[in-house]
Amino acid sequence: MSTGIIAIASFLYSFPLLGRFFFILNNIEFGVLLIVLFFRVFMFFEKVTSDLSSHADGSGFLTIPAATAILGTEYAVIGGNFKIAVLFWYLSLCFWLFLIYSFFILVTIKKKKPSLENGMNGSWLLFVVSVQAISILGSTLSAYLFFSTEVTIFINTFLYLLGILFYLVVIGIIFYRTTFFPMKPDEFKPSYWIDMGAAAITTLSGITLIRSIEPASAFSEFIPLIKFLSILFWIAGSWWIPVICFLEIRRHLQIPVKYNSGYWCLVFPLGVYSVCTNQLSEILNLNFLQSISHGIIFLAWLVWLIVCIGMCVAIIKLLFSPSPPFHPKY
């Protein structure tokens, strides 16, 4: 997800070589992670189902349809290969339908449930990110999908509004959890950056949807409303930035910085915020927003590089560190 949105942002900001580099790298990452996922499902199926039914971790599986849709968008925007992009749209939709209903049903029927403090975190906003990523890809491919134009626009509008509904519900619970329950520095996880990222991708989804709506279609009357919602969610995402920056700094004043995969949650929100700000400035003719979007993309590149280096160092240490002694249990 993080590399994908950086690829799209780089390409849109007239850095085609950099965009294609990230695009190629993202294909490699996607393939490797997909193989690892299939291996984990077949070898540790019980553990996977246990994680999927976990309040704290289960929503993380929604990164699968989100990443699939983002890669599909790269194929359409950067690669110009709409046939593969269409295939990724159908694939991401199937992943999303299976995972979102599986997760929600499993946590609903679960007998032992955690408290709000232990069960809720920013990863629940992947409900929003995943569905909006699919809507963005669908709007990008509105002329290439199997359905008629009216049906395609309806599906994309359905997904877009469902994402808004998810955001309003989940962000309300997160706001309640952070303001009315104690929150130690170590309880602020990088996933809370998705508070901003989910609002930003909703903004981008609305803008992409507007561009796919034909002037003569029945949905053209929704354009003023979608524009209003787009700027509303951009404002919501912007509001969250100082809050999560403060909480991140507070966390690291007491906890040493050490790489973990959750830090990629910082990269994606910065990338998608940059893209949505750029697209919002174009559709509303607000040129002053361009300077903000350009500043954020440089920050996103820097954070991507830092997190990537941290990941590589962690992998090298893991590969070359001496294995712990094996003590069999009798």
C-alpha cells in the first residue's frame, strides 16, 4: 500500500522514472507478500483464523484488498494496462467481500471480547481505506469494466458512500477511546496514522468519482455534494495531523525508536494526503494547495526511505544473528 501510493504520487508529480521504479518494486513486494500469505494460510490455518477473529489484529487483513486495488490503480495510471487493472479490481472486490464479512461476523459472534481499550485501534479504519481504494480503481476503470456506465457509477458511488459511513462510525469510537480512556505512550500505535489516511483516501475517492461521472448521467446531480464531502474529509484529515504527530513524538520520548512493520502506516497516509491535496486543488481550482501537496510528497519520500532502511537493517540482523539455542521439552 505504502509503496503503491508513493508510486502514484511520484508519477502524478512528473517524476515518471521514480514512479515506474516504485511501480516495479511494488509488483515485486506484492508477489513476495502474496506467496508468504498463501504459505501462512496453508501451514498455519488455525493461527490465521484466530488472527482474523481478533479485535485488535483482524482488521489488518483488509490491507490485502486495499493493496490489490492500489496496485491495480498503478497498472491503469502508470502502466496504461487496463486489462490487468480490471483483473485487479475484480480480485480486490472478492478479497474485500470475503474478509470484511468474515472479520465482522467472527468478532460479532465471539463469546470472549476485549475491552474497548484493548480491542480498538487505528487499524479498524482499514474498513474505510479498503473500500475507498476499490472505489478509486473502479472510477479509474469506469470505461473498461464489464458493466454499463450507469451500473459502474452506481457501484463506485455505493462503495464511496459506504466508506464514508464506515469512517463516521469507526472514527467516533476511536475518538471516544482516545479521549475518555487512559492512553499510555506505548498504546499509541502507528496504525493511528490511518485516522488521517482514511480521511485522505476518502477525499481522493470522491474526486476520482466526480471525474468518472458523465455530465448527462443521472449521477451528475451528486457532483456538488461529492465536492462538499471531499473538502470536508480533507479538512478532517488535516485536523488529525497535529494530534497524531504530538502523540507520535510523546511515544518516542519514552520508548526508543525500533523498527516494526507498523511504521509503514506512517508512509501511506502521507502519500495519499499528498495525492488527494493535489487532486483537490485541481478540481476546486485552489492553486495554493499545490504548495502543501508538494511539501508532503517530499516528506513521504523521506519517511518511505527511512522505514525501508530500517526494514532492511532488521532483516539483515535477523538473517545473520546467531540462532538461539534449542532446548527440547521432555
